[in-house]
Amino acid sequence: MKITFENPDKVNGLMTLTVEESDYKENVEKTLKDYRKKANLPGFRPGQVPMGLIKRQYGNAVKVDEINKVLGQEIYKYVNDNKIQMLGEPLPSEKQVEVDIEGPAPYTFVFDIAVAPEFTLELSSKDKIDYYTINPSDETVDQQVKMYASRQGHYEKPETYQDNDILKGDLRELDENGETKEGGITVESASMLPNYIKVEEQKALFNGVKLGDVITFNPRKAYPESDVEVSSLLKITKEEAKDITSDFSYQITEISRFVPATVDQQLFDEVFGEGTVKDEKEFREKIAESLKAQFAVDSDYKFLLDVRKYCEDKVGTLTFPEALLKRVMENNNKDKEADYVEKNFDLSIKELAWHLMKEQLVEANNVKIDDNDIKEAAKEAARAQFAQYGMSNVPDEYLENYANDMLKKKEYVDNLVDRSIDRKLTEALKTVVKLNNKDVSLEEFNEMMRG
């Protein structure tokens, strides 16, 4: 097979392949022989169908299939052997002339190939990049202490209502005389949170009420703009709720008050394990230490974002074969709406440029990952997930099981591979560039990220 490759502007490649009969003949004959062995045509014993008949029936289809296979193999072999950084898949060129596949070889095929722009990216100690260390403030630790106390809290059953208590009671619709309406709406053990009533006049009716008290209030006046609230309270449809204007009696049968856990040894043991923390000072220090470890992940993420911006500025604008890449993108997104490529092309090019830069950084810093790295990334993701729910002392076996479940799903694995590479690359680059270390509070860091 003869192959030529033209790439005059360095990014738009044109590959021409001339296929000779010897490139596919042997495989075509082998496939047709296999067809003959399996052919079952009327008038012939199995395996005894004349080869001429097999060729007339299947010959051209088999030839096309084998030519396509050899084209694919030779394109990728040429690309690899000649170290061409191809972007996407090769596409049939607009310069392709019609091929008469039923005629004799040779056949000529022409493909357009998008080639990555040439550039060199190197980072060293001469490159200075900010690195932000997030220090948890006393206020942040206070919030975490409150969260732990809240998670380990419990409900009490007081006699008198206070703000934020939950009430249970029997609701009965009243008539114009203030009497229980015959055939009216009745709801037993209806739950209410008076603190969420929108109108102060109606909310004030519940102030200081006691177990067994009966009050009169009006759901429509309490929730004037919400049929959903009225329908939920009265167990009716939203359509029925639109017509409700009656007063209701509400006899209180239960008061529930949430009480956060006391910040004591029991809470310390539940959060960090028995005997790990001895007093509140150690508890706060342990929380700060745990937060700092969580924040380090955010610091590394911000650092890699800053590395990306630094590299983009250092490399400058790269020239891509835009028309060809749009064709590639259209070919890969045939199921999307017509303007999908135009809407997403600029962002795709930006991400592609960073991908190429990151490839050079990964290779230059000898970053390699294995199954253990991917497993560790899964456990880190699990750890972060549990931390969001205030669970900082999760046994390793739970993390292991959670990670194993993630690794069974391809959509997670691809993401974890990327995370593993990013994590290793981040650690490597922190030792390569000069870090401009800056201490910030969580609030300052979040403000930066919002910016």
C-alpha cells in the first residue's frame, strides 16, 4: 500500500492511501472460504456451494469490509509510526473522487486529518504560581461544632410551645358561628411549624400555647399566597385549597422540641471515636485539623486552575484546524440539535488546548497512575462525601466498600482516572514551580472562587 501525507500548514493534514489487490486479496479469499463452509443454499449440500456463486453473492461486500479494515489499520499505523498527533477521527476528504469498488484495483482513498498545533510547554522554579492555604477561623470551627451537636441531638416533649417547636394536633373546620362545621374538613395529628407561618398576626396566635390548648386560626390568612401549604396542612388538593376561607380550631396534642447534643465527652467519642479527644479544646483542635485536610483538596484544585491560567498565558493562542474540527464535532454529535457545534465549539477548543498542555506536563513530570491510584481517588471521593454529612470518623472498610461500588460504574471510573492524574500532576508541579504561599480564611477563599 502506498501512503502519502501532506501537512503544509501544520494543522490540516491530507492522507492519501492507494490500496492494491495484494493488500486485501488473501483476507477476502479466507473470508469467502469460511462463508462457503457455512452456506446453506437449496440444491447444494452444506459446504459444497460453488465458490463462483459465493463470490457473486458476497464478494463485493466482503471486499469492501476488508478494504475498510486495512485502511483503518494502515492509517493508525502511519500516524503512530510518524508520531502525528491526530485530533479526533480521520474523515473522508472532500477531495475524494468516486471509487468503483467493482472494478479492478488499485483504489485511492483520501482522508482529512486534524493535527494538533506544535508548541512546547515547560515549567520550572523560574515560574511562580500562587498557592493558597486555607486556615479555618474560630467562626468556622464554631459552625462545625454546632453541626456535630445538631447531628447528635434529640427531641424532647415540653409542655409549652417555643419558636421552632413542632406541633401536632387535631384540626377542625369551623362554621360562621365558630362551631365545628358539620361535614367540614377534619385532620387528626396534623403537624405544624408555626415559625414558618408568613403572617405575623396568625403566627402570634401560637405564642406560649400549652399542651391541650385549643386555638382558632385561619389557614388561608396564615398562608395567603400558597395553595400548596394550605393543601398540605388540610390534606386536600391544591384546587380544593383555592376555595378555603374558613377558620379552623386546632387542639394541641403534642409539642416536639429539638435539642442539640451537649458538647461533652459523649459527643467527642461519637464524632472522633472513643477516647480520641479528651476535652473541648482538643475537640476544636481536631475539628480544625480535619477541616484543614478537607480544605487542602480545595487548595490543590485552585492551584491547578491557576496553573492552567498560567500555562494558557505562557503558551498563547494556539492555531487549530477549526473547519475540520467542526466537521469532526458534528460527526461525533449527530444526535444533538443543529446549532450544538456552534454553541459549544469555542469552549471545546479551549478545553482541547488545555488537554494538550496537560499532556505535555504529565509526560515532562513522568506522571503515571495505576489501579491503586484510582482506588485511592475513589476513597477520597467517598471520604469527602461522608464529610459533607459531618461523618469524619468513617471506618476504612466502609470507605473501601463505597469505593468498590464506584469502581463498578464506567461513568465514575473515567472521572476517577482524570482525578488521579490531576492529583499526581498537582503534587509533582508543587515541587517544580516556585510556590507563592498565601494564607487565607475560608471566607476569603470562597470569595476568590466565586470571582
